[in-house]
Amino acid sequence: MKITISGLPGSGTSTIAGMLADHMGLNLVSAGETFRRLAAEYNMSLEEFGVLAERDPEIDMR
């Protein structure tokens, strides 16, 4: 099962996602954490990695 929750920064999406994952026994995957981890792996700032991700569709496969 995949459930996607989105919202503006500070709107509580991470809090709700964590509560829902705990309640339903699901794994929580944070897009923001994944993006930051990949940027670090590529030795890039978030802005630089964002530009790369827009140009390289293979990034989405990671």
C-alpha cells in the first residue's frame, strides 16, 4: 500500500504521515529526507541537485 501526503512546509504533513505509518504498521518514506540524502551522495547543494534532478530522469529511479 502506498499513501502520499503533501502540504506546505510546517503544515504537519510529516507529523500526520508518522502517526499514520505507526497506526497502520507501514514504513514511512520521506521525499525530503531522500532528496537531501541523494544531494549529499552527489556532493551537491539542494539547489544544485534540484537542477540535476530536473534534467536527469534517472535520478527518479534511485
